[in-house]
Amino acid sequence: MQGRRICSWTSPKNGDVDVKGRAFEEFLPSQLRGKGLGQFFTPRPIVNFMTELAGISIHDTVVDFACGSGGFLIKAFEQMKSGVEQMPDGTLKRLGLDRGQMLEDIKNHQIFGIDAEPRAARTAKMNMLMWGDGKRVVRGNALDTVDFSGAPYFPGEYREDQPGSGCSLILANPPFGSKETESHILRRYVLGSKIREKSSEKTEVLFVEKGLKLLRPEGKMLIVLPEGLMSGSTTEAMRDYIHSEAEIRAIVSLPDHAFVQSGVPTVNTIVLYLQKFTSEKKELFDKKSFGLTNEQTRKMIKLDSDFNYQIFMGTAEFIGYEPSGRMIVDPGDKTDLDLLLKDFADQSELSSPEIDLFEFAGRHYGEKSYRRKDQTIRGTKKGLKSSFIVNFNETEDRLDPPYYLFRHQAAPIIGSMKPLGGRIEASGERFKPKDDDELDAEYSLLTVSSDGKLTLAETIKGEEFTQNYKRVKSGDIVYNPSRINIGSIGVVTGDLDGHYVSPEYAVFRSKAFDPQFLVHLLRSPFYKMYIDMSSTGSIRNRLYLDDLKGLCVPDVSDTDQESVSKQIALAESETEKSLHTAIEEKSKTIDAINQLVGPDEVFRTLVDQWRRETGMDSSVARKTRHPLFGKIVAMGDKVVPLILEDIRRKPSHLFWAIADITGENPVDQSVAGNVPKMIEAWLDWGRRRGVLV
């Protein structure tokens, strides 16, 4: 990860500061995104939530080691400034200070930021100039001990023998997904190479340790992290480190569109609020864990009352803006973040909420209506917020709030079921062409979509295989581990027997359930939610086959399985008929247009509408079976030059219409499946026949 630069403030005219600063902050997000720097901007509702949750004092020393545009630092200064302005005159007089002196001291000695990206650092300085000035932003890798100029960071990491070292509060939203590879930096961290040599480590993991090194005893850190860090098996060491240094005050799960304003469409994140141990508690932990293995230490802290405490957990959905980024808060409206702040302040009044899980799952994970007016845009529905208290000694080796909400509510339901376990078994033989015949042969690759359908994605030659694909058989069940929670699981039908799927896909067979029934069950809203809660991963959650085997399912008789499958098949058939009728009605409208305009305009109308209706469909077969495609073909020879010109300008599978019209196919089998080369073959065909200039 890269570090960033540190910010301090000298005021321009204070009367204009707030207005100018807010105006610049409104202007800032779009400018950052336009320069590819959206990741350096934390949306204001999240900044406000974290700074309010922190309860900032005028005595705090605040650090953001990934300060980006400076949002956390500005909000922290706002709150400290407000605290100074509210101090009684008598108190200031007794201290021998005036407000101006106190604010200057805060600017110069209590607010610091670091960022490595030069453009982001310059933007942060400009942003903070609107509020004060930007002397205390330094550029550098915050995981190091010195900035890019070689000067030691101030404040440095806390040391008991160095008065004034460390800080009392960290607010940060470090970038995700990058890795630290510098060996001299890795060797500074327990989670790096200090104990066991590593070639790299996720920067977000190292920043957790960095923050705890910076904090003074009882200091607080509020940091945005990928939710998967709180549940993934590969980050168990990070959670162990947290438990050895701090207590968890709160974990709040944000909706996956929380950072859309920063140019990140979907990512599962949490706000983690840690408070570092007192010196006495750290000494007690070290004494009681001395000589224990990691596993023994985990058991010890769960059984020892000295280390038990309460963790506030919450989940938010309505945070004031849609996944599109459009703000949707009316004046006076309270978002889930506002409500969670109140819940955190009133923890003694909280109890585990009672929620109708099936109704909750239906709202969150149900199928979208085909009618746009009936669809609910994610993030716009109120009333989905939850908050509750979990005792540390009751936690498992994962700390993601949705899991604990689900665990509490679903316990009576799941307790009456049994895990899938041995009732399913892995399938899908791995294959990679080796001999000449296999390398020259063509293979059909399948994809599974969120509607539960397996379809042909593309056909490639054996020599194009870059990895071992999985060969599937009729009756196999295939799912995408990172998208099964939205329904990407389906059954291999007889016509797809012997085709192939990506090695990333999971393939299995059911020994106790009808495969269609099991797929319908796992695609139901309740099981989509169950799967979501059971998935793990550092940034993007996945459900592996072993995880799937751990899901509990009801015992259902063969008769009931057959009955349910028939009912669903009938409903799907009726839906298909309705859609087909709607398409036919559209076709009639297009026919009416055809009577009024010439072939060029008709062709363009048909093609544009065909593209709109099939653009998201990965199946070539469905695209070429679409009624609009048939209407293009029905226009005959006169549209062949138009099709050639269209695919030259905008490559697509539209060349199959020429094949249907003319009965010809100039594409050599050696390039079958390679769309650019297939298009070039058709363009050459058109030039030879004089229909394309």
C-alpha cells in the first residue's frame, strides 16, 4: 500500500471557511473520479458516521494513514473546532488560553495524514486549504517509518518510554487489494515477515497492525475494511493479532454500494472500531498467553472472564444514496447510519432483534419484478437496519455482523435440519487437450447465469485452452462460487452433456435429492441469504463445495420434491409465455413502423432494439433465436450490405443473419469461435462480392 501526505491548517478568513470548504467537498468527488482517483474519496455519509461514532475530543491526536482527499481529517477538525467554540470563557481564562491559540495548536500538533499518491495528496492539500491550511500532509508509504523524503513520520509509533509518541485516534479507509512486497517493511510486522518469512501481504491486513502500533493505550481506531477479513480462514492471524492488542467496540456492515460514489460499484465492507488495551490488560494478556499455541490462546480468551466484553454489531442498508450514486435523503430524514449511532449510544437498551427471516430474505434476496415500476432499487428501502450486542466469549472465529444476525434468527430453523454433507459429491472431470486430435477439436464452454440457466458461452479449439476445464454430465449441478448467493446455480440438461465449464466453477452431483429440486431450494430467497452468510473471502466472498456441504437442508420426500419441481416448472413456463407474448406485441409495433420508413431506417431500428434486448445475454444461440433477429433475416438480400457495414463499425454476432439470408459461410473452421476473425472473414466475403467497399 502506498502512504500519503500530512495535513495542518492556517486559516484564511474564518467567516468564509465553512462555506468554501463545503462547496469544494461537493465538487470534489466527481473531479476525483474523473481523474481515476475515486478510491481516494470516502463518501461524506460514511465519514460523518465514523467521526461521530469515534466521539472525538479536543484533546485527541488524530491520524489518517491513508488520507486521500482529507475527508476524515477535515471532519475531525470540524468537531474539535466546535468543541473549542463551546468551551466557557471562564475555563479558557483559567487555562490562560484563547480560542485562536487552541485552534492553532490543534492544527499544528493534533491532526496528521499520510498518502503516497501525489495527485491525491495535492487534492487533499487544496481541500484542506478551504478549511485552514495543508502543511501536515506528508507523502510516503505509511507502512514504513519514514516518508518519501526520508523524514521520520510524526507522530511515530507508540513507545512507553517515549512521552508524546503515538496517537489517540485513527480514522482511515485504506485502499483494498494491493500487496506490500518490500522486505524491509514486511519484517517490521508480526502479520508480515517478523515471525515467518513472506514475499508479500495484503496492505489492508498490515494497516490493522500499523494502526495498533500507532495507538496509545486506550486509543481508538475506526477503519474501513473488506468484510471478508473478518471471516476468511486466510486472515485468521489478523483476527488473532487484534484479540492480543485490543477490544472490539463495534463492527458495522455497510451495503455493497457504499463506495459507489468513490467509483467502486460493489464491495462488501465493514467499519471496524477497535480500542487498544490498557497497559495493565496488555500485560495480563501476555502473561496468560505465554507459552500457549495460537489455538490454545483462542480457547483461553474465550473461557477467561478477564477477556470477555460486549461487541456492538450493526448492519446498514439505507445510507442516503442509491447504487447509482444518486442522493435520496429528504430534509430531516434519518439514514440507517444515523439510527446506528443512536443504537450505539443506547447499547444498554439493545436486545437481539426478532426478525421474520423468510420475509427479510424475500425483501433482500427475492427475484426482481419484470415490471420496472414494481422493482425496488437496492439501498432505497428503509427499515432493514439491525443492531445487536454479541458477547466476545460467544463469538466464533469470524466477526461479520450479518452472520451473527442470521445465526441468532435461524438457529431454530436450521436446528431441525441436517447438513448436506455426504449427500452430495464432487463431479466434473478436469480436462486439458494434449494430443493433436484433441488440440484440433472444438469444445463448447458453458456459463451459469443468475436465472439458474446453463447456456453455451462460446466454442473454442483445444489449442486455445489455457487451463484445465471441467467436463460436465447430464444431471450435474454447476454453480459460480462468487455468485451462487444471487442464484447462479443450475442443472446440466441432456443437451449439454459432455460440455465444459470454467475450473472456477463448482460441479457436484446429488445422491439424495432430485437435482432440479435441490437447485430450486438453493435458489430460494432464504437459501440465498443462508449462502451469503456462509460464504467467506478477503474481498469477494465465495462458497466452496466444502462450505456447501455444511449447509443444512430439510428432509423432503421424493413425492414432495417432484411436486415442488413441477409447480416451479409450470410457473417458469407461464413466465416464458408472458415474455414471448410481450415480444410479439413489440414485433407488431415494429412491423407498423416498417410500413412507414425505408429499409435503412427499419434495419437500424431492428438492430438497435435487438442489441438492447440481448446485450446482457451471453448465449449466442438465444441472440440468434430472438424474434428481432428473425425480422432482420426476413428483410432479405437488401440488408446484407447494411449488416456488413454494421459489424465493421460495431463487432457483433449479426453476421449469422447473412449466413441465414445467403446460405453461405466463409468462416474457416480454424477460427470458429473467434468472433473478430469470423467478422473479418465475412468482411472479406463482402469485398469479394462487391457489396462492401
